[in-house]
Amino acid sequence: MLRAQMGRPLRGRSRVAGRCALELPVVIRTHPVLPGGAPFPTLYYLTCPLARTRIARLEHDGGVREFAERLEREPEFAAAFAAAQAAYADERARALDPADPALERLRGGVGGAVGGVKCLHAHYAHHAGGRENPIGAAVAGRIEPLNCSVPCVVDGARNPAWREPPAVGV
């Protein structure tokens, strides 16, 4: 199912961390080290085609720049962002043995970002995975509900009947 949603095979260990109303995965929590030992800084990875499509539009329309500017002018938002970044890095570090050599190569917070907004997909995935993330929560307010009437995946393959539903309240 995840392979069909993502359009590629999974590269490491993961588990579903959030589901849509149709009980399909929206986000997975991945292990921070890939098979073979390479570090993978993205703990929460977005799999839902609808969320990915809507967030891609938001990014295309300047969403990353908008949130970066908001961090500069809103101290409370910036503090919540910094807390989310630190919590993400801490959670990732706790998933590893302290002696794991990959630990010293994993840097940054959400998606490995250091000091700024890297990817709205990653922030939304962190939020949809049940974690506090002010950017992810703000993105959720713009892309949800994930209101598909038919599943995006059926029997392990993309559903040809799936179409992006109209956004509600946008």
C-alpha cells in the first residue's frame, strides 16, 4: 500500500503514524538510519497523495517563503518552531543507540533542516504524525480535510478512480 501511495519502494523500516478517514496511511514514521547505515534525517514522511498534491501547490505559491517570513516577525511562532525542531531532533536521537555512528551525522530538526523552513511536506507530516509543529498545524488548516470519497490505493495499487476532491472551505 505505501509503495503504491508513494510511487516508489520504501527504503527502510517504518510504521504508519497517521491515517485518513478512509483508514489509509497519511504519514509514516521512519527509522533514522537506512539499511546499510546511511543516516536518514526525515522521521515523519508524508505518503498521502492528496496531502502531497495540496502541499506542493502551497509550496509553489510561496508557502516556504511565507513561513520563513512569519518566523522573522512573530517571536511566539518562532519559539514554537524552535521547540518543534528540538523535539524532532531529540526524538530522532532517542530512536538510535547512543553508540550508533549515524547519530553524529544526523543534524537539524524537521527533515534535517538547520535554522529554517525546509519543506512544508515534512512539517505537515510531523504534525499529522501527532507531534506539535506550528508550521504543520498552519499547513493543515490550509489543506484539510483530506476528504477523498474513494481510496487512493486499492489492493496494493493506485486506484484509477481516485481523483483529487474539491477543497472544502478554501
